[in-house]
Amino acid sequence: MSAPPEQVTITIDDRSVSVPKGTGLVESALQAGIEIPVFCYEPRLGPPLGACRMCLVEIEGLPKLQAACTLSAQDGMVVRTSATSAQAADGQEGVLEFILLNHPLDCPDCDKGGECPLQDLTLRYGPGTSRMVVQKRTFDKPIPISPLIALDRERCILCYRCTRFSEQVAEDGQLVALNRGASSIIATFEDEPYRAHFSGNVIDLCPVGALTSTVYRFRARPWEIQNVPTVCAMCPVGCNVWATTREGKVARVLARNHPEVDGGWLCDKGRFAHDHLRAADRLTEPIRRIRMRGLVAVPWEEALDAADEGLRAAGASVCVAFSGGETVEQADALSRLVRQGLGADVALLPDDPDPALDAFRAPLAAIRSANVCLVVGDEPVLERAPIVDLWLRAARRGGAEVVTVGPAGAIAAPPGSAAAICAALAASSPPEELRELARDLREADRVALVWSGDDDTGGRHLAGLAAALELGEGSGAYFLPRTPNGRGVAQAWRAAGDGRGIDPSGDEALGALIVSGDEALRDTRVVALADRARFVLTTAMFMNEAAGQSHVILPGTGYLERDGTVVNLEGRSQRLRRTVEPPGWDELAFFAQLARRFGVDVDPWTRAGVDELAALPARSGTAPVVAAPAARGPQRAAGAGGDFELVRYRALFSGAAVERVPQLAFQRPAAEVELPGGDASRLHIATGERVVLRSGEVSRELAARVNRRLAPGVARVAEEHADGLADSVRIEKA
Amino acid sequence: MAPRHVVFELAESADVTRLSDYERAGGYESLRKALAMEPAQVIEELLASGLRGRGGAGFPMGRKASFLPKPDQTPKPIYLAVNADESEPGTFKDREIMLRVPHQVIEGILISSYAIQARAAFVYIRGEYLTEYEVLRTALEEALDRGLVGANILGSGYSVTIVLHRGAGAYICGEETGLLESLEGKRGQPRTKPPFPAIAGLYAAPTLINNVETLATVPRILALGGENYAKLGVENSSGTRVFSLSGNVARPGNYELELGMSLRDLIVGIGGGVPGGRQLKAVIPGGSSTPVLTADELDTRLDFDSMARAGTMLGSGAVIVIDDRCCMVQLALRVAQFYRHESCGKCTPCREGTRWMVEIIRRIEQGAAGQGELDLLLNVCDRILGRCLCPLGDAAAMPVASYVAKFRSEFQRHIDEGGCPFRGTSSLEGVLAPVDEHHARARARIEVPA
């Protein structure tokens, strides 16, 4: 580690404070317990802008007031804020007066009212009365800049936080400032809807009510709400969030900065998908399939009896299919019921990450300070673990070399070749196209390795590379699981049993199948198993997902309704807090009772899952599991004629929850196929044209989109539009 | 005594717009001389000359050049940016320099680039200056053909590229960091300093930014020798400047004068004074952003220090003469409208303050203002002054505050009499700022003959 930075001492409002050299004045003042008010200043958005001038302070020796946010502490500096300087006080009051000139004072019906920095700072530093007698500037309002965000240009104080986020953090470039001077406005580029994975962050960033959530708009006043600190369980990142509730319902989800995990950002899925809790087909009571009567709602005790009966009849011929969204405690209860109570030993795990990577764990934030970042795998990082994409972008902005190797990578590689790439990079003499990268990886002080693909062995391959590179402190290797808590679920399953098992891949009848969660219901392997099972016990949130093959359906809970532990992709255990009441028993209560009937004592109260996990046994060689969908082997893309190697990815905006939030519909992947530039022009296909994808008997018609980053011979489609297609397809104009 | 010309000396007796003519007059000799010197020696000459920037701020050019790191001190390339975005109302000197001595501008760019070892020089030229752009481009092509620009200039081993870049009509892009942002293809808004452009300028690389006139003076300094140039003018204001004389004066135009002559020498002696027997009322001495001087202050000398002592600035050297027909409130309105229109919108005091100033002045001019509003106007100016991100806010507040300070009774009469005391006879009556004129025209109805 480098030497600690030099300390400097400055005086702020007659208080002396010692801070590391280079510390900003705003932060230095905070250390001395003094507030320097700001609007535009937000270090997470890049270098200070100095635009709003709210932070004007007097600095001894300088004739003019200075914007504190743009300065850093220098030894001996004497700073006076509005508390001890009449000039600074006049400066700050003046800025607030200017801001308020054109700001509509519609606080009573503004969503921000009550939690508004402009209100707060006006109270503390602003003028008591208005001297403005002329007309305020007016604009049409509100303007929907997307189905999720409404823009009120009259309230906007032009701090440029939103445009800086769009340009310098998410790098989507969609929010821009138009016009000049007092006519300046915020707009989307070319007035297109703001369609980006992280668009909702601009609502958090807005210091006034100019950017508001259409989902939350007019739904609550700040003094009627409770904010519950919890964790988002929509993807394996596990962003920390505040869940806002009003009258027992979740009204919104806000980012809650965890500097090591999310840096205070949250994707739109985490932010806006919470309304799935109130979906029209949400199950609220147990359902039982009764001969001649179909699916009938039954009391909980009856459901318990039916489950007991069905499982008892199956003996040890039981398989459990996890969805990867369960808490560790839920997975533990279910695993112990199955393994210890029923004597069965087969699970379908959506993820089964290799623990070999645990030797190279590092916080996600370490990516930002890496010198070289390598991303391998077929899946876009943005779709799989969106925040990781932001960390990678931050690394690149900071000067790091960020290289993706894969079907859409800067270095093109055929689908399924990630393991081979890792091996090649670890080898002493890598092939020509990887030589420079291999050298850079070896020479770098800090390296971040990311595996983004559907292959549970990825961790092992990545660990091999990490070991070859002798990664040390400051470096990290990250495997991105498919599901939010896939890692925790796999750990819970392994901890609950000792490894005898039956082969689920045969086609003999299965005694019983337990399907845990809506996402598991969408796994084609689960559907196939259900056909073979005499009894299917399902937990699900949504009737339309569960109705098909289940005999007993228990109403499932959403992550906002659960207490428990989830393990994110870093291997970090984080606590979910129950934000709102579930409609009935939660899964844990049900399975604890069920387990007791089979002689297994499961504590229905959430335990400290963290401690449990700490003592996990290492993975044994004979893993009695059915892991995630088989990884495809390395394939050389065909490319000739109209033949393409099909890469399908799971879009972030997909799945049972997203589909139930109408405001998110525009974010879902378009029905299109991405084609490489060279192949598209050879086949005379342009973006927007209709094409047909064929494999065997199956055909799909989609719109074409030319993506010049795709490797030749590779076509890419979101999973939900690739239904039934094989890995190799023929593409021609419709 | 005939005024001593430096910038226009070579163009005095001949047309030197063509390369051959310019060379015949001695052009590009200074470049040869410079290339034979060490870069540091060239900067020494500039320091010795005492040349101060001619764009408006008057920062010594040699010192600015010496702030840049040397090529072996930075991993980045070094750039020169040429500010040819002449937009200050009343200023029209750079356009004449570019039209009459385009090769001298290029020569100055080359010498200065050599002095700082720049890899490329970017000329940011005002979008409306189409003719000037074409003249400069023709000259640049000639220079390229002759091997004066580009790789291995005159066999010296030094190479530099010159890029001409046309602006798109924004005053703020004449502010040095706004210019850099615009050059980079971004929205033309100033940057916060530090970091200063000498450390992180264009594309975050060390950048020297100079005005056209400053650079056009450089070859002459090398020809004369820095110390000889420093003998021209007065202390702290060496050399000559091209003054743009305009307004209510008999002979408006650009005049190159040694620094230190009085305003009276320029306006009365050279410009022929106010025509038609009218009285001189006020003088804007250095472009519309500078505080006004009254007829009593006509003996103020045209040099940096004298102007500062008089509470104003030499600015861009644009002297605007105002006679007794002009309503100072209307003048304030026009000036304020200009700066409101040109405010980039980045920082609060300028964006909101300039708009508010216009509204208050309009109310005063219309006779709708209350008694407190004159002090309110001054207070608004105070709250803009020195609190903005860049000098544009000051450029609006300083002149307007000076009009009120020096012609307060005239403002007061507007309020007391409920309207303009000129009763429609002011020379600015009905003359709107271009932006408002534009809006007024847009509202005009088009009559279609039956």
C-alpha cells in the first residue's frame, strides 16, 4: 500500500480541521461539522461543475467569493462560510434568490416537497421575501421524457446533474441541455424517450421536483411514508435500497449508497419493478387442484395437509427446483425438508458457482481502480448485472484498459469460448490476437476479471487465470450468476445434505417435484420434470405462471416481503428486511411446518444466515445437483451463406415481475435480432428490415439490427424472442 | 506625427494578402529567425516585449506561454488555440487584421506554436466571419504549399498543423474555456478553473490560448526585438493596439495607435469628434462590457493602468462614442439584452441575473418601475459581480452598474416621470437588440396583395 496522504490543516469558520491533502472544501467543512450548501456538486458525477454557485465561500486572500466545491484544502487556508462571513451569506442568499426567481412555488403539490434540497436550503440560507415582480418563465409541463419519468422545466434549476449522469456515468448520452441562458432546458436527444437501463437515477439526483417518477408521482407525501433500508433482490448485484412504504404498500424504491457495491446507483428494474407485488394475478391464498373441480382456493392447513400427503406418497423420489431468488433461510428450510426429511437428494439449481473463485474476492468497487479489466462470456454484463457495467465504465473513464472478449467483444471470439480464452490468456504463449492483452494483464498492478456467461464452471476457469496472473490486493475476479441469490441458494443446498442422489435426467416417473418460485416455472427443464412428476408442489407469486402443472400452489412472496439473507455475486451476505406484509404465510413459515411433519426441526424465524454460511462445507466431488443449463462448448461460427451461430441473452428487463409492470414495457427488449455489420451488408439486410430466423421446423420473424461489434457469423437475440430456436440458425429477409 | 504602426506596418503601402507580396515585404523572416532560436529564447523575447493579450483581459503573453509544461514534462501533446471569435459588441479589429495581414496571423501562430512546441494550432473563428475565414483559408493553403506549415517547416525539423474551425454564433465561445469546449464538439460553456488551460486545456492537454491581434503582433516583435517593441507605448502597456472606433463619431474605423494616447486624441483628433455639433455624452472605452466614461473623463489615457485608475478597462479596444441624443436607460437595456441572450445558462447568477436585469431595466424604461427598483437593479448587479463561473456575468453587470452610477438622475427621471424623458427622440429609440428584433420580425404579418 502507498503511504498515507499528507495532512493539511485549514480553518473554516474559526474551526481548525486537519484533512488529507486534496480533500474537497465541502468535505473538509463537513469534517469540521460545518455545512457548505450545494446543488450541482455531486462527486459521483465526475469533476466538480461549479455551476450553481450555491457553495460560495470567502477565502482569505482572495478578493472574490469562491465556489467551494471546485477547491480542495490547501495548508493554511482560511475559509469563511455564511456562518461567519456577511459576504458569503449575501452570496448564498443571492444565488437562492436567483434560483427562486423562476422556480414555481408549487411546493404543496410537488412530489419533492418535504424532501427537497431547494426547500431546505432556502429555509437555511435563502431570502425571506421575493423582490421579483415580473413574470416567471413558463414552459409546457409536465413533459414525459419516458413512460417512467416526467420533466417539469419550470421547476428545473439547471444544476446539470441529470445530464452529467447520462453523459458521464451511464454514458447513454440521451439527456441533453438545449438552448442558452435563461431559456436553457433539459431534453432528451432528438426528443426520443429516455430508454436506458439506469434512467431512474436522475430522479434521485434531481435536487428539486423537476424530474419525478411517473410511478410515484402524487402517490405520497414525505411525511406519510416510511423508508425501509433493504437490498434489491432483482439481480445478483444486490444494490442497497430504501423501500418507501405508504399505508402498507411499497410506493417506490430509492438507491441507498453502498460505496463498495453500487456506488449509490440503481437500475430501472430495481427501481420500478416493485409494482409487481400488486399484479392482477397475484396469488393470495393457497390453491389445490381437485379432481373434477380444477384449481380451488383452500385454507393454509389444508394446503399443508395436501403437501404432506403428496410428498409422503413420493418417498425419496423427489426433486426440488429453485429459482435462485429465495433467501438463504428459505433455501435452507426447503433443502433440509427435501434432504433430511424426505431423504431425497436432487435439486435443480439455477446457479452453482464454483467456489474456486473465492480466493480472488474483492468488492465490486475495486473494478473502478483496476488498471486492466477483462470481460469474457457470451452475455452482456449490462443485462446480467447492470451495476457491474457502470463500474467498468468508471474504470475506463479513469484510464483503465477495459477489454471484452466474446461474440460482441472488442476482441471477437466465438460463442462458448470463454473457458478457452481464459486458458489461452493463462498460458505462457497466448495466440497472436490475445498476446497484447495477456501482456497487459500480467503487467498491470490491479486487474478485474469478469465472467458473464451461462457456465457454472466459469469460476474455475477464471480462477485459473487469476492464479496464473498471481492477482493480489486490489485485484478481483467476479462471476456473474444468472439469478439474484443463486450463489446463496447453492450454498444452502450443499450445507443441508451429504450427497446421495438419483439421476433426474432419465425419463422414469418422479414421485414429486417442488417448484420454488415463478422464475423456476419458466425453466424448460422444470416443465419437462413436471410432466414426469406424480405430484407438483409450487410456490409462486402469480397465478398465470403457476396454474399449468401444479397440484398444490402456495402464494409466494416478493423480496420486499421477506426477511432474510441474500448472497450477491461478490459473495457478500446482505440482509433483506420485510418492507410490507406478504398476503399470507411466507414460504419459510410453510416449509418449516412441513419439515416438522417429516421430523426436521426448522426454525421458522429468520436466523442469522450469515453465521450459517460461514461454516459451509467445501463442495464435494460428486455434486448431487442438476446445475444450470448446460454451457455450450466452443463453437466456430459458421457465417457462410445465411447460417449464423445464435447467441441468446437474458435481458435485464424480462421475467415475471417486469412483465407485470406496464410502465416498464418500453424497456423490454425489442423483437429484433442483432447481426454483424459484414454479414448484414453481404446479405443486404439493413437495420429495421424484417428477417426470418429458421432452425429445423422452428422459425421466428424479427426486425434486424446491425451491430458492428458482433463477431462475424454470430446473431444475437434476447431469450424471450428466441423461443424454440436452436444454436444454429439460418437468417434471410422476410 | 503619424501614428506608429506595428501590426499593420507591412500592409501600409501594399496589399500583402498574397504570400509572395507578404514575403516581399519581409514576411516570414521572423519565422525563420524564430526557428533558428531555441523555443525558450522565443518566449524570452515575448517576455521582454511586455506584450499583453489583446483579447480583453490583458494578461502578459510571454508569461502565459511560460506556464505551459515543456514537451518532456508532459505525456500529452501541446496545443495552441487561436481566439478569432471576435464578438464583443463594438469590436471589429481582428477581422481587419485577418483580412489585411492574414499571413502575419499565420506567421504569429507558427512562431508561438514553435515557442511552446505545439503539435497543432486550432483557429476558432467566429461563424459570421465568412470572408475572413476564406481569406485565412486561402493564406493557409498558400503557406502549406510553400512548406511554411505542416511537417518539417522550412527544414527546421519542427512540425505543426493549423486547423481552421468555424464557430456557430455564440459570444460565450470567445471565453477561452468555452472556446475549448466548443472546439471539442461539446456545448459551448465555460469550464471551472483550475485546472487552467495551460495545464489541462484542449482535450485535457496543455493549451495556450491567444487572441488574433496578439499573435499578429508576435512576428513584428521578433523583427523589432522584444526590447525595442517594449519601448513603444507606456509602462505596463507596451506597443500598439488596434482600436475600433465606432458610434457617434465623424470618422469611425480601426486605428492602430501606440498605447498611452488619450481618448480625446482618438475620438477628437483622429475620429473627428462628434458630428453635427452635438455634445459627447459618454464613451464606452473597451467594448460593451466595460464601465462607461463621461465627457469629463475624455483625457483618460488608452493604456491598461490609466483605464484601471478610471474604474474601467481597456478591454478589447472597442471605443464606442455616445452623444447627447442617447437615452442611457435604452443603452443599458440593449447591453443587458445582449448579455442575457448570450449567457450560456451554466451558472445561476449570470443565467437568472441577466434576465432579471433586462426585466427591471425594461420596466424603468417603460416608466413602470417603482422607486426601489433602481437600487434593486444595482443590488442584482452586485449579486452577479464576481460570483459567476466566467466573466460573462460581470460583463453584463459592470457596464449597467456604471450607467446607473454615472447617469443616475437620468434613470431616476424615468421612474419619476413614468416614462422616457427623451419622449421618443433618443437615438436608440426603437432600436432593439438583435435577438428581440428577430422576435419582433417573426411576429410581423405578411400581407398578401389581393
